Amino acid sequence: MDATCPSCGAGLETPLACGACGVLMLTEDGACPFALLGLEPGFPVDAKDLKTRLRRFTRLVHPDFFALEGEQALAKAERNNALLNEAFAVLSDETRRADRLVARLGGPSEKDLGSMPQAFLMEVMEWNETLEEASPGSAEMLRLSSELTEHRDRISTEIAAALTPLPQPGAASLAGVRQSLNARRYVDRALGRISASAGPA
Amino acid sequence: MGYIELEVLEDQPKRVVIGIDLGTTNSLPAIWKDGRPEILEVEGEPALIPSVVHVSDDGTAVVGRTARARSMDDPAHTVHSIKRFMGRSLGELDEAVLRRLPYQVTQTERGLVQVEVGGKRFTPQEISALILREVAAQASVAMGGAEVLSAVITVPAYFDDAQRQATRDAARLAGLEVLRIVNEPTAASLAYGLDQKEEGTVAVYDLGGGTFDVSILSIEGGVFEVLSTNGDTSLGGDDLDALLVDLLRSELEGSVEGSVFDDPAFRQAARLSAEKAKVALSRDPEADLVISLPELGVNARRTVTREEFERLAAPLVERSIRCCERALKDAELEPKDVDEVVLVGGSTRVPLVRAEVERFFGRAPHTELNPDQVVALGAAAQAEVLMGGSRDILLMDVTPLSLGLETMGGAAEKLIQRNNRIPCSVKEGFTTYADNQSAIDFHVLQGERELAADCRSLGRFKLTGIPPMPAGLPRVGVKFHLDADGILTVSAKEESTGASASIEVKPSHGLTEDEVSDMLEASFKNARKDFEERRRVDLIAEIGIMLRHATANLTVAEERLDRESVEDLHEAIAAAKEARLCTELELVQAARDTLDRATMPLAAVLMDSVVKEAVSGKKLGDL
């Protein structure tokens, strides 16, 4: 990051607050989650590094450290910490991260693509049939579960490959990523139904 | 004001923030001192305040030990365990709990719970405020008179928005600013100094008087993160007592009229006897349940072995272990991943509880600190952070319950998921269904269920001031913010015109802003007594400061004072020390005035030397 602190001039790691003098910055809603965590946009994210950043930056913006500094500072801290938490949530979730990148690069949205290919929908109908008929814990259900998990892994690998390195803005490949993301939603829904049918947690 | 001048010799005392464990059974204040948290003590004893309020028919309320002492003879005027009612409506309260109460519980038209004692109705917030007032007063005495205006208060991690808000309102009614509401389990691990750990996972098992909580925390380089919380708001030490009360009842069955069991005096005596036996059973292999109420024809002794008690208690303990399982599952961990287990709450002294916790987690739990004190100690540690003393400790919390809105078909749409980090904000867009519609109603829910009716209603919000426009055109952005304490605030803006829409809040279980103001006003108006009590506490605080200065300065300047003044002062100091425990305003006032007069000669001597030093310093500088 090349931005500097308006208060003390030190380099800024995050637009939320200055690590050197501690001043809180005003950040607009919808700021780029990568920027908030001091990262360049990109699909691969090191989970451990992300967490270290979250902790480091939370130390700068957590409301507890502004408890006696008046309502205004406290409100700003609440807000900046909420932005930080939201950015972390987006970046630590593969789907949300990919979704942001596709949108950022001008790719199609979930609805832009229209319906999924016929063959895929047929497959989904088969899963649903098994889900309706097979009893929880049965061999059939277990087979479906492992099949879906495999399917999910395959889609994830495709998405990661298509987004690493990041394609050019507006690239045609973005539509493929969006389709994979949509497909994964179906898979996740089915997997969710399996774990729900296995009984309450 | 002889002592005021003396303050030039010392730094101004900094603002005091205390930690308060506002418990179901007892409340306890603690403070950070000399680099560690410390339980505040009065007369060498922890300033433990039983969370009990007694209200006489003339409306006089007493709190704490005195109230608990009266509960035996006068149970119908004594309120226990009010924490169970905080932020709840009548329909949500456990009927078994209500049945055991020796007083009436009613609700207002709006559904707010009220307890009826001494011919007056009190909301749980008001009862809790009385307790907090007493805690602050005792803390003030313990600190030699420093005024207590701000506090960190702990709540079960499982508390929802309404319960947290009720706690905050109670503090406001007590004249305390709540700087932070901290989850009890988090406080407990702070007390154990687990923030010093390089890295690890901690399970906090908190079996309090009225609630059970388990939290799984991760600690890394001083950062606390609540990974998950689970619990049961109707499982606690009181339930263990109830098992023993049931034993007593079956012992008496047949020998007394059934109506005796509903007699408030019986219920209270049975409860106290059960509590005593429970404590004894943690130590001894057997104990006696004894009850003797000649006026009711009740006289019984029943020996209980630990084995029998454990057999009865096993299902309750089992329920707590199931919560531990769920908490671990949410944190995606196995029992073996837990590095430390912390016990909180007096009931964790029950050997069966310790054994089951150890069996489940596969390791011995921490028992070094008093399980009744760990939460208050941790609150004090957090108070130090808030006073700007340290950034070493950082609590990163999660919300225990999902937050959502009721949609058209009565379904609950989740906006913020359970275990989401807080603070957090969510923005939702709304529009109108009819032309020129100027208001939108919505219903905020908390809970995990799919249907709105199965979730807990937090409140109804009415968005007004939408400019007249065709249906579907306005774009109203509503921002839901869960703050670091887990309390919700809602704000709104009409985005197409920039007109600010306003939000009217109707909490389902809490006090409105107006109600809090009214209660505050009423408490000012009503109570000359309150005023006098306040004045007394202030005077005691003042005496504390005076004593501190007088004793300190006396050792420095004693030889420069005439003998008579020294004697006067010693006498006045002794009298003032006694007066701090006095309940009569006039006597406290007199002691303060005497001390004030007696310190004047000392002040004069000291001022003299200060001036001399200052003057000689100047001369030195001039040279």
C-alpha cells in the first residue's frame, strides 16, 4: 500500500487506521476487502496470514481501545471494526472471495448467466431423488455424499485455476468461473440437505 | 476543606473503572491493582453482594446480605435470581421456576415482566439496578471512597440482545456507565492469565446459579477469540438444589398437608437447606437435609449420600456435557484439541461435575482460582484495557445467535449468522408496496429457527418519513449494527432522495428509551431516601480520600505539628474510619466535618513547606 497517514505521514497497511500513530480513518462502505486487509487482489489467500492481519488490524480498531475517547471515536471504531470483520469474512470464504473477484473484473453476476446446462440440471434431479428416497446413513446416501464432495473439490480446483493468475478485466473466462460458482451452490445445497437429514447437531 | 490543598502533593486519582460479576446468586466487584486483578474487600472480606433484594411494605428496599437474611422470615418480599428474568417475557420463563417463587410475577400490557413485592411492581432492570447500586457503593467503600461511575459488567455468553440491553439499562438506572459488557467465560480465562499463552484452545465450563454456558476460545499472542458458545439458560446450581428440595418434599409427603409445600416459608427454608446439603456433599460422602418449621408442623431430617445425589444430578450434568459437544462441533474441534479447561461457578465444586468434565475433555480442569471469583477478576482485567492501561489483551467476540428479519410469509431471513465476529454491520435495501407509502414496519428476530414465530422477537421497528413516491421506487437502506457488546442498533436512510428516514424502536422485551428516562426521573423525584443514600455514599467516598491523604501526610509532617493537633487528628481519623460503615447520614456527615477540621493544622504546615520549597526552588533557578 502506498497511502500515507494524513495525521502522522507514516505508510498505511490498511485504510482503516494508522499503525504508527493509531488514528482511525474514515473508510467508505463497500471498500475493497483486499485493500482493507492490506492485500493485493488475487484468488490465493494464505489463511494463516489473513488471520494474522485480522488480529493485527483489530488491535488498531477495536472499540475497547477507544472506550474513553468519546462517542465519536467509539462510533468510528465500531464501524471500522465491522468493516474489517466483514472483509475478513469475504476473504476467508472461497466462494465469496471468487464472487467478489468476478464482480470486480466485470464478469457476469449470478443472475446474468441464466439457467444451468440441461445435463447438469438432470444430475441435480438425480441427487434430489436419492435425497428424497434414501434413508439417512444408508449406503446410497453415503455414496451420494462422497460423490458430491468429490464434485465440489473438482469445481473448486477449476475455479482456483481460472482465477490464478487473475484474468484480464472483462475476460471471457469469467463467465466460466461464474458458472462453476453457480454449480457449486447446487452441490452445497445438496450436501447441506444430507447433513441436515443426519439429524440435528 | 483542609484536605483539598493537600492534593497538590499527589497526582490526581485517575478515573476508576471496576469489573462487576453481576451474578444470578451473588455479585462481586473487582479492580485492577498493581498489575493484577483483585477482588475488592470490605473489612478483609470479599465485597460479595448476594443478588437479593428485599422490599418492605413501605417501599424501602435493602440489598445483599441483609436482604438474604430477611428472605427466610419474609420470602414474599424478597427477590432472588432476578437475572433469570432479564430481557425476557413472562411466557418465556420456565414455569417450574415461576412455581417455586414466593411472590407474584406479572407483565405489563407491552409484555414486560414485573415482580410484585412490597405492594410495588419492579421490572428486572430496576431490581438489578438496586443490586448494582449496592455493588458500586460497597466497591466505593472498599476503595477508600473513590467514586465508582464506570464499570465492566459480565453476562453469560449466551445472552441475546434483549438480555444484554436489559443489563445495560439496569446499570444506567444505577447511575453507572457500562464501558463494556464482557462474556463471563471470556472473563474467566482472562482471570487465569491465559492471554499469556503463546497459542491454545480453551474451554470454559460455567455452571452458575441459574445458567450454564460453555465457550470454546482460541488464544494466540494475547488475542482471545470466541470460536463458539453454547449453553442452557435454564440449567444451573439452583436446579441441583431443586433436586434436593424434591427429596425433602417426598420425605414429608403424607405427613403434612399438601398446601404446606406452596407456603413461601417452606419453599425458602427447603431451598436453603438444600443449598447447604449440596455444599456439604462436595466435601463429605453424606449430608443431612434438615428442615424445621414448627408453625407449619414441618420437621424432617433426610440423609443423602453423595452417590444418591450424583445419581439424581447425573442427567443435569449430562445436559451440560451435551452443550460442550455442540460447542466443540460448532468450533469444528474434538475434545482432544482443547488445551485448557476452566471452571466457573460454585457448582463446579460438585465432584461429579469435575469428574464428568475431566472425562469428556480428557484433561483435568483448572481449579487454582476460586470459581466464584474468576469472572469478576477477569472483568477487572478488561476494565484495565478500557482505561487505556494495556493493549495486550484483545477480546474478539462472536454473536451467540443469528440475527434476522421476518419476511412476508412469516419466515425468518437471517442477516447475520451465529458465531459471526462482532462488531459487524449488515445493510439491507427495502422498498414500498404501495404508492406514496411513507412507512415500513419490520420485525427483528434472533435465533436459529426457520420460522419467525419460533425465533425470539427482539423488537419491531417502524421506518417513517419516506418521501411520497410510486410503489417500489424508494430505496431505503437499513443498517443493522451489532456492537462489540452484542447489542443491536438500527439506522436508516432513503437513498434515492437522500432523505433521512427515522426509526422508531419498540423492543419486545426491554425498556424503551423513554421508559428508562422516566424511571431515572422517578428515582430522582421519589427518593429523598435515595438522595440521602447517595449523599452518604459520597461522604464515605470523600472520607476515604481524606483519610488516605491525612494518613500519608501525617507520617511526613507529624513532627512539625503540635501535640494537641496530632491527638485531635488521630482521634478524628479513628472516628472517620468507623463512620464509613455507619448507615446514618448525620453521623457520617459529622465524622467528615470533624476530620475536615482536624486536618486543617496539618494542611497549614504542609502548605507552608510547599510554599517554602517553591520559593527556594525559584531562587535556585534565579542563580
